[in-house]
Amino acid sequence: MGVIRLMDEPLSNKIAAGEVVERPTSVVKELVENAIDAGSTAIEVLLIEAGLTSIQIVDNGAGMDTEDALLSFSRHATSKISNEHDLFRIRTLGFRGEALASIASVSKVTLHTSNGESGTFVQLEGGRLIEHRAGSLRKGTDIKIDQLFFNTPARLKYLKTLQTELGHSIDLMNRLALSYPSISFKLVHDGKTILQTSGSGEIKRVISDIYGVSIAKKMIPFEAESHDYKVSGFTSLPEVTRANKNYISLFVNGRWVKHYAIANTVHRAYHTFLPLERQPITILNIEGDPYLTDVNVHPAKQQIRLSKEKELMELIHDTIRQTISSAVRAPIIEKPKAPKQVPSRQLDIWKTSYTVKEPVEQQTAGSFAESLHALENHPSIAGGNIHPVLKEEPQSVGQFEETIKEEIMQETVNFSINEPLEDDSPQFPELEVVGQIHGTYIVAQSTDGFYLIDQHAAQERIKYEFFREKVGEIDVSERQALLLPLTFHYSRDEAMRLKDALGVLAESGVFLEEFGDTSFIVREHPTWFPAGFEQEIVEDLIEQVLNDRKIDVKKLREDAAIMMSCKRSIKANHYLQKHEMERLLADLKQAEQPFTCPHGRPVIIHFKTYDVEKMFKRVM
Ligand code: ADP
Ligand code: MG
């Protein structure tokens, strides 16, 4: 006799719940997405104990009639698709028809819903119908999930602390708010409002609600189209950076997705604008025909498969790079503000879910020393270059660093709603040299304040642009023979790989010739090679080729330009004559991108006159 049996529906729902309902946030996601699909303009999420005690979602969408309200909890019940054809033209967030069934199978559900004509109340427990009757006629849906995982204790065990679980839901709500600026979202935890957006339709407003007005001011809009895709959104000026890619929010046709390659492309667009290990804040909306964006990859629908990926990546890269290239400017040092008091409960949440420390009240808000601390800890100069003599009160530096380190608190608490969101346009200022400090920084002034310029970073930028052009097109007439050829020896397998790469190396200025089985020589080099560093540069570039599995001329040339620009640039502790400083600033002004060095560190920092006056309390 056969041993295979068909499962009953409650059992198969519970199994599906294993994939769809991983944690309270998954429930919030599915239910809010249903509310969005129902055309709601206001959605409220109320959590008790991070959602483990209860999750309630109240919307003002289309609602359901009684028949649908009962049917909606069956597996494979959906109003969103009806045939295979629809699967390739999905415009709604849901379509699998399994979320409500799965959620209901592992919790206790109460639902009030009305389409305006009939009102229905439904109650279920572990997926089984307990009661249903007529209910209120308020149009919309109010669904409450109590005691999630009450009948699957194993799931409960895998949950992290309440703070971590809440952190996930806050993160989710932030992304939903960013992707639907026309919907007003409210997130309330244990009676406290954590997020509220206006639903005004302006993404910049939402960015300000989430990250604070000072960040919103530094977000630049972009929009572009290719044959198949349209991209739009906001991306941060290079002076705003983050330690990880969590602040790159990707939306495909309104759906928040995680896509490693796209996030990487966004990061790549900032090459030489940001230190390698830092990341931008980006809100990227991608729109394309649904048949190009397969969302039916995973039950949670956060992964997607994209067609014409190369075209899309190019569009994203070029658009973002152009946007920041034309918007970049010298970071402005603003007078730090005393953090606003935040209810202590909320602080606990942030502290744990993002491991940030509680902000330290600034006793002497607005002192110059603080501004220096701010400068030193400025995200784009983290690990800063300020000479120790300029520092005061070493303990408070540490404290201040703590408050600013993960930057999240700073932003969350530091905005006042009335500040305008627009800021000055970028332009390299007309600078007059005042002097030099510590043989390292040039001090210059302009009509709008004073500037500190890192002389080493400035020269690196100038040289990098020079070498990038040279390496990009190597002129045969610009070759110079060496009196004594340089020789290089490698192991047998390295030598074999090098032989394959001779062409790529030559296109980057390294004219390597075979000399026996495992040796190579260089007889000549481009005239513009930094003198005295020939051997070192050739070795470094060979190293690069040997380390890189895939050798790419473009990348090698880029590496070569950066490498050469570092050699022989004026270092710190080198005193310059006034005319040398003037020359350097004039060259910098000519640079295509004067504001960051090729490693993405800032070259020039702006102290606005008004802010300096505020620091000295000349203006209040
Ligand atoms: P899916 O969203 O994939 O269709 P769900 O199980 O999430 O599947 O929901 C089943 C159906 O219930 C939906 O297709 C929709 O018709 C209805 N529904 C669920 N939530 C709401 C809501 N908040 N407002 C109106 N209808 C809803
Ligand atoms: Mg759904």
C-alpha cells in the first residue's frame, strides 16, 4: 500500500508560513503591502512588544465584502492575478495569495473590513474560523494579529531580542515610506509614535522625516531613462557617508528589493568621490515593464531577477555619477547643534537595534573646539587629519565621537522641520591664500567664509587627473628608453599569467617583454612616469595583474593613475611658499573634480562666515 498522502490545508499553510512568516516584520510587510494594494492613502501600524504580542494594521483602502473576507484566508486566494499570463505583468505587491492563510495558521487573527456597503468581522485561531458576523461600515480594513507563533514554539526561539525585531520593522516602514511618498504612514510602538510621514508625495520630505533635515538637504535628485528602464530618486553628496550599504534603498516598480549587484553599482558610481569602505545614502526607484522584472523568485518577494541587467546597470551608474559630479562641493562645517531630547524608551530601541550610544548632551554647544571635533569626526574625514595641537579637551573628543559615530542618532534627533531643504549650488570658490598650518593645510579665504585645503589630497587629485588622461591614451612619441633595462622574475605560474597580460599592461604604460621562461624586462617607459619610481610602479602594476582574476584594461589604467598620483605628491609637514600654494589652488580649480582626492577623501573644507559668527556668538 502507498505511503504518500495529501496534506490537509492547515498543515500545508503552516509549512508555507515557514517561508513567508519568518518574524514579526514579515507579517507587517505582508499586511502593509495588502493595504497598499488596496489603494490606501493612510496606513497605521501598531505594534505591542515589537509585534510579538500584537500587530495591528489599519488602512483606508478598498476593503472587502463578506464573501472575500472569508475567502481571503484560504491558501491561493487572491484578487490580484487570475491566469498565467498575469504572472508576467504583476503591478501589485502581492499575487501569491498565501500571506493571509500563512499568517492566520500561526496566530490569532481578528479582521474588521468594509467596502463601504457591507461590514464584516472575522475571527480565526491557528487558521480555523472561530466566528464571523456583520461589522462596522467604516471603509477600509483593520486587521490584528495576536500571539504570533503561539502554536509554533520553535519559531519563537529563533527570534532575536525585542529591540532587534523592532529594528527590522522600523527599517521596513522607512523603506515603504520612501517608496510610497504619497501614502501617509504611521508606526506606533507600545503607544509611542516612531515614524510618521505626511503622504504629501514629496520623497525629500520623507527623507527628512526619516534621516533628518540636514541629510535631506544633502540629497541630490536624479532621473534618467534608457530604452527599457527609468531610474529616479535621490543620492547623497559625497560629504555624507555611511559604513554599510543599508542606506542604499532599492525599489523596483514600487517594491523594496535587495539586489547586491545594483547596490554595488551605486557604490561604484562614487568611485574616487568616497573612501572605498564608505557608502552613500541613496533612494533608487527603478521602473520597467513587469515582464523584465521577475518577482516570482522567492516567497518573500524581496529578491528579483532582472532582464537587460547590463543596460540597467549602465543607466544607474552613469546617472548617479553625473548627478554627484555636477553637485559635489566642499563639505561645509556647520555649527553642531545640541541633540534634542528623545524619549528614553525610543533611545533604548535605537541603541540596541543599531548599536549606537546614547547622545551626550553638549555642555558648551557651539564652541570652536566642538566644531573642530565635528570636523575631525566628519563622516567623510573619519580618522581625520587634524593636527593634535588643534585639539582641546581630549575626553570630550571621545564623547563627541561616540555621539556622531554611527550618525544615526545625530540625524534622528537633529532636525527642525522648518529649515529649507535646498542648499547652495556647487562651484569651486575664488580663493585667496592666507597661509599654511602645520605644513599640511592651506588656509584660504573667500567672500563666503574660509577654507582649509589638505595640500597632499589636493595634489593627489591634480596628479590623478593628469595621469588618468595620460594612461588613457598612451602616445607612442612619449616613450623614453632606460639606460639599464629593469628586470623582473616571477614563478612559473605567475609568469604564465603575466604572458597573457602583456597587452593589457602595455595599454597601461608598462612595456613588459619576455626574457626567458620566467623573467621579464622593461626597456622603456612613458616619459610622464613619475621619475625615480619606475621600478616600483611596474612592480605594483604587475602585482595588480597577478592579484586580479579578471584583468580589465579600464581598471588597470585607473589603478595606474591612482598609484602614480600618490607617488611624490607633497606630503604633510612640508612648508610651501605662498606662490606654491597659489599655484596649487589654481591647478585645483582647473580640476574636473576638485573636492575629493582619488581615494575619496575630501580635499577642501568650508567654514561659512555665518557659522563662524555663530560660533563666536556675534550673531545668535
Ligand atoms: P495576495 O496579496 O498575494 O493576493 P494575501 O493572502 O495577502 O494574498 O491576500 C489575499 C487577498 O485578500 C488579496 O488578494 C486581497 O483581495 C484581499 N486583501 C487582503 N488584505 C486586504 C486589505 N487590507 N484590503 C483589501 N483587501 C485585502
Ligand atoms: Mg498579500
